[in-house]
Amino acid sequence: MSVTHCSVELILAIAAVGTQYCLEGEKGIDLFHASQAIAMERIRRRDVRRNTNHRHAIPETASVRASGQTLASYQSLSLAGQLDPSHESSFNTVSQEEDLIQTIQALLILMAMATWAKQKEILREALALQSILATLVRDHGLQGQPMPDNVSWEEWVPLETAKRTKFIVYCFFNLHCIVYNIPSLILNSEVDLMLPSGSAEFKAPTGSLWLEAKAKASSEVSFQDALNRLFSRGGTEVAESNSSLGNYILIHAIIQHIFFLRQVTRGRFDGKRDMAAEDVCALERALRNWQIGWKRHPESSLDPQDPNGPVAFNSTALLRLAYIRLNIDIGPGRALDTRDPVQIAKAFRASPPIRRTPKLVRAVLHSAHALSIPVKIGIRLVAQTQTFIWSIQHSICSLECAFLLSKWLEALSVPNPDPPISDDERRISALVKMMLDETEFPVPSNLAMGSPEMNQQLNAGVLRVWAQIFKGSQTWGYCWRHRQCSEYLCRFSPRGLTSDPWS
């Protein structure tokens, strides 16, 4: 895609986000509003055009059929959403389908900026853009068929771009669900598109290279088939054969499924708040199948700067988050929607003690491994360079991992814990101690392993390390609030810490 073939609103949206990464976010506000205004005007004119076409659709149907054109193809042409070319000569090079997709892309970028940016004056725009985006995506279509074998590269590129764009909108709606505890505006049951191709196909710069990559690729699979097979026995090959983006989409789908099951359990009238055992088993199977397939996938990596891109790395953060959400009902008590770090920290600290169960151990282990990655890379390095190597997904996951690990260590810190500390829990505690010993917050060596005092110090050390990680320069205001929240969590932590988390 070149600038000459981009819509103005998309160019302005990209420029607006660019100001954030240049640490000149205030200059991006005008670009944000300009892009939004152009996109809204384009949508308004598209709606006018659609209404006009609807009024003329019935009398023109007969003549269209007489000319050999099907009604379905006629509607796809007349309702695709192209603005009147006579009024917008600068957009004449953009096809009808690309025009709508580029408007969707622009609004997606603007919604992301409004969601994560520091500038409060655009925060309220994020949820307002959600409903508009959902409508546009549905207008374009959430159903699809496999590509024909004889499709050309020139035909394939815009089709694949449109499909990927709609899936990314779906994923971003799920991020809103994760952060603000609101239902996604696009549900799993609505989506019946084919999963995206691999990165080699999509990045191919020429038709010949694309044909080579296509010949090596696995056959296409639909979103619904892939998701259903993850929940079946022996479904590991699904994640193994998918693209990295396909696996990223599927882990989002599992998290959405967990969210709605949690909503059902909260609404029960018999007082039971636990998820049904069969639902938990099915979700554990899906997560296990997904994880095994991810490990076998050739593009999977825990390196945020892997040549294949960060998508596979970001998926691991969502896997950890899925295990946490499956095993502990954090729900609306996190107060993330307040955007107030003090309120968020207080809500975390005021949450009830967690119930230690054998199933919780896996989620705790994932939380411990989340800490191991920045420790291995280097805490100070991650803190100072996270703008370039640490994604929003990892920021979201990190806060919940810190919360779960802290609450779990807090539960171990009580005298004579009930049930007694298991061997698996002892191994996780030893792993956490080993990681902290590699940082500037080691645990005193004179404390007995497994003692309440040791677990209190581990709890304090975990919070300090996460606070140190979030201490670095932040591009996005959402991550900056995580930094403040982690500092307050340190101040509210069990004895063993001073009021100053950096002393």
C-alpha cells in the first residue's frame, strides 16, 4: 500500500499515533480530530448513498438480472460504501471495498489511540467509536469462503487485508472487554471468516514470492472450525497449523468465552459462583491444545524482537491472562474503568483472599513465568525500552500476574495455611525466590524457605520488581497508570516494605 492509495483519514490516523511514539502526543490531538471528522463525513455520505440505492434497488433488480448479473453481486456493488467520486476526486484511486476497509482501519487506529493515550480529552471517544466500528465491520461482512485456487496475487491482497482488518477489530473489542469488563461488540458466534494466512504469504513483496509461500502453506481453516477443534480431544494440530495471527485470534476467542461464562455464574440465583466443572474442563483442554500447538508452530518465539514479528510473543501474555481469568474471578472489582491508579491499587488490595486450589497452581505458575521474562532480558533494559519491545497486551497481563502472584503469596503467608502448602506450591515459591535473587530485590538468606516471613518477603519483592519494570518511559497513558498503580501496591503491601517503594 502506498500513500497515494491511502485514504486521508487513514494517513492522519497513522500520523496521530506516530506523535505518541515520538513522545509529542499533544501534537497528535489535532490530527486525531481531523482524521475522525473526515471518517465521520465519509460514513455519513456512505449512508446517504446506501439509502438512495435501497430506494432504487427493487425497480432495478429486473434489469440487473436481465443483464446476467446476480442480485447478490449487484447488492455487493451498490452497497459497498464508496463515496460519490464527483465530490471526492482525491479518493478516485481507492476501490469501493478498499475505501470502506481503510475507513475501518482509520477508526481502529483512532480507537486504540483514544483507549491507551495519556490525553484525557480523547478518552471518551474510545467507546463511542466502538459501536461505529462494529456496524461498519458487520456491513462489510463477518462470513467468508476459502480463496479459490486460481486467485491471483493482486486479487488476494485486498481480500486478505480486509479479513485481517476485521479480525483485528474483533481482537481489540476483546481487549476492551478484558480491561473494562464490558462485553465485546463482536461475538464469537458471529464470526465465520477464514483465519488469516501466514506472515510469509502476507509479507511477500511480489506475486512469484507469494506463490512460493502459498505452496508451502497449510490449507485454510475457518474461525469456527478452528475454535471448535480446540475444544475437542486431540485438537493440538489446529494451533500448530495456524498462522501466528490465527493463534492470536483464537486465544482472544477463548478469553471471550471465559468472560461470558463468568457473567452467567455471577447471575445465578442459587448462590453458586463457581463455573461448572464441565465448562472448566473444556476450557482447560482448549488452552492446553492451544499451548501445545503454539509451541510446535515454527513462528512461535518468546523473543519480542523475533524476525517473524511480536504476535506470537503477545499471544503468550493472553494465554497467561486466560488461565488467570479461568481460575480466579477478578471481575469488575479491579476498578480499571476509573483510570485512577490509587483506586485500582486499593481495589486490588481490598479484594478477598484467594482460595488456593490445585487448579489455581497452573495460573500462578504462568504468573511467575511472566515475571521471568523481564528478569531474563534485564529489568532496567525492559523498563527503558518497553515502548519498543513490550506490548499493551503484556502490560495488561503483567498487572494481573502481579496481582495474582501477590495474593497467592499473601495466602501462603498466614500461619498454618489451610490447606497445607503443596509440593507444587513450594516449587513455585522457590522459582520466585530464584528470580528475585537475580534482581536488586533479593530475599534475605536467613529466612527459612516456606516460612510465613519468607513468603511475605517474596510478596514484597514481586511487587517491587513489577514497579521497577513499569518505572521506565511510557508512550501510552494506560501503561503509565500501571506504573503508578504498582507503586501504590508496594505502599499497601504487607510488612517488610517501607512507605517508599524505591527506598
